[in-house]
Amino acid sequence: MSDDSIKVSSPSMADKKGLARTHTGPDNGVGEVNDITQLGYKPEMTRNRSMLTLLFQSLAIAAIPYGEGSPLMSAIYGGGQLSIFVGWIVVCLLDECIALSLGELASRYPTSAGPYYWTFQLSSPATRKVLSFINAWTWLIGNWTITLSVNFGFASLIAGAVGMFHPDYAMTNWELLLIFYGLCIATLIICALGNKFLPMVDTICAAFTAISIFIILVALASKADVGRHSASYALSHYDKSFSGYGNFTFFIGLLPAAYCFSALGMIASMAEECENPSVRVPKAIALCVPVGGIAGLFFVIPICVLLPDLAEIVEAPAAQALPFIFHKVMGSPGGGLGLTFLVLLITLFCSISITTAASRCTWAVARDHALPFAGTFSKVNDKLGVPLNAIALVTFIQLLLGLINLGSSSAFTAFVSVGVIALAISYAIPIILSLLQGRLEVNTANWKMGNAVGYAVNIIAVVWIAFELILFSMPGALPVTEVSMNYASVVLVGFLGLAGVFYAVYGRKVYQGPPESDAVE
């Protein structure tokens, strides 16, 4: 039978839901899905992205100078150079196991619904509805809070830059909140009105990030106002006196690198905006870590070689280590601000790309009736070609949660931690289910690992995720104070509690799970 022949899916649970449909189109390999109708959905989004622009978007979301630089204070408390350099390499290797595991799942089921769709397909009929709902909300919470952490971190970097010129000026929480609000609104406008330009924006971001890393390397190395460390000191110095965790201190220093690549799976939500998503999406996910990891070495090594005294860094304005390091190494506020400005522009690109991905996740969850007012948030604006209401909801959630900072200066830590924890859980659930199934489904995907390698990679990914959950739930330093306390678990439980109330009162009546795939029989 030719590639252009009509394929009729065999009866499945999707037929009972009225979701299975006859479809046409090429099927160029076992498990290859190029038509979203094969997964039970109606095509609504414009397919204007390629594998490269998806990769560039994932790198924009990682935003290495920001992703590593904004939470860099954790690596300072975590021991300094050893945690920064060795931690970067270790985390990249472990995160690539997550990326490869997610890539297989994204290839088998290339839909914007992502992890909760995979969870539904891999679960037993008795548990799939509840499990997929739980993972839909965990995925949603992760998308919302990691996006929030980017914009809040953006505002904090601006505060740190101001502190370079006015060391005695302490920005109030209200002022920080207003900067944060301005950034959220600006991102909303760009994502709503500029959809057709966003692939180009991601491409520009990738080029600009590479150029910025090179400029930062050259500028820091040529100026070196605080001197240069020897190679052995720069790559292995370890001071565990700041965190209070003793020999566990090194692992606290893994947090910046882990945060940098924590959102690598969010690109799965863009699956319905590219052709041949069963190949292009997994390739983009899998390439993000090695490409970003190599680029990141050119960023972290100069910092390790030129790092000022750790005791000075922990006293940096606005608790932002990176602007302070730039200031000290460049020897002037102007030089420090110039490099910080490059990072701020990269963060703007990151904010746009991650808001775009989070809005697609929100739209997908609403489309499957797992969100209140699903009819409103699942609409795609015909004129703009984007889920405008979903973008607005992502922004509104950020504006609302930003108010927490008025009462607690630990808010940013909580936002970062909740985002990473929730995303990690949403990744782990389908990976574990796939393992329990003997990898039967992913072995039929168009893009996959060998079975033996796949088992090893999946298991490493699950173990690393479990360890990440512990790391991102711990206070930043001991003894625990109001400032160092990590409220991530409280925020996550609160979110999931609200989701549970919605499910008990209304959701269980309307949420039947996503449509079951009829793509491969």
C-alpha cells in the first residue's frame, strides 16, 4: 500500500469516546505521527517552526547566562568553583538522560498536551483519568511557576544592576514588584501580537546568546581586575563554610545548572506548530543540553578563573551574585553594567520563549477540560493565531503570585524551586510508566533509543529527578531562617490542593482525559 493511501484506525477506546477518526497522510515509519488528528485533536495552530527554531527556542528558555547566573548565589553557598564547574558537567550529563527520555515520549505522542497526554496513554484504564489529571496540573503548575521565576529573576537582575551604581540604595519590594509587573505585561504584548515573528526571535536569541558569551569571556579575561586564579584553584576550589551543610554542600551548588535546563521538556508543547513533530520535537529536546552545555562551559570557566572572594559575593546587593561579579572583575560599575545588560537582553528573549511555551501548555490543558473555564482558555484567536486567553491567564497568574514577594523575600527561591519540582515530577511520571510497561510504546516511536540503552537512560533520569526533588526542597543554607527557608513544598501543595478541590467539585464530571491515540495499532 502506498504512502498516500487512506489509513483507517482500528477500534479503540477513542472510538467509544467518538474521538477516533479516519485520516489521510504519510506514515513514513513505525510510530511516526504527522497528523494531529491521529492523536484525537483538531489542528488549530499554524505550523511555522522547524527543528532548528525549536532548538533555538529551547536554548532561549535555558538562557545560559541567565539560567546559570541568576541563581548563581546557590553555587557560591555550595562551595564556589568546584560546584560551578564540575556541577555544570555533572548536571548536563544527567539532564541529557531526562532529555533523551522525554524525546522518545514526544516522538511517540507529538502533541502540545505533553506529559499528561503521555501519562494517560501509558496508564491502565482504571487509573489513567486521575493520573493524567494530576500530571496535567503538575505540568501546568511547573509551566506557570518556572515562567514566573524567569520574570521575577529578570526584575531581580535589574535590581542588582541598580545596586552597582548605588550600593547604599535598597530597592523596596514594591519597586521590585512594579518592575516585575512591567516585564510581565511587555512579554504578554510581544507573545500576543508577534507570533509569526517568534521563530525569527528565537533564532536571533541563539545568535545573540553565543555572541554575548564570547563578549563576556573576552571582557572578563582581558580586564581581570581582581586577578586570576591558577587552573587547579579555578576548577577545584571548594569552600563548604557558607551553607552549613558540611560535606553535602557540593550538591547545593548543583542548583543553578539544574535550574538552567529544568524547562527542557516545555518545548513539547510546541509540537502542534511544526511539521513532522515526531522527529523534529525530540531532536530539539535531545540537542538542547549538549549544545547548551558546551556553550555554558565558555561562560562558567571564566567566572571560575576570575571569581572574587566568596565572602564578598554572599553580601552582594539584591542577593544577585552575577552583577556583583561583573562589577568587581571589570573594576567599574559601567563595565559591570555593560555585561549585565547583555544578560538582561538574553533574559528578555527567555521570557518571551518560555511564556509562549507556557501558554501552549495552558491552552492544551484547557482543551482537554482539565482547567476551569476551559471553553475560554482553549480558544485560539483567529486573527492573531495564538491562544490569546491562555497567554493572558499565564500573565495574570504571574501578577497574582508576584504579590507574595511583598510579604516574603524568599519568594524567588520558592518560585524557582516549585517550577523545577513540578516540571520534574511531570517528567518522571510518564518515564516511570513507560519503564513499567517494558518500554513497549516508546519502542514503536519514530525517534527512539535502543532498548538496552533506553532502560539505562530512563532509570538514570528517574533517579536524578528523585534527587532533584530533594535538592530543590531544601533551605538554601543552615541554620534555617525566615530568609533561607524554602517554601516550595508549601506552594506546590497549595496549588495541587486547589486542583483537587476543582476536580472533586466539578472537574471529575467534565474531565475524561485526553483522546486516546489511534496513531499506531
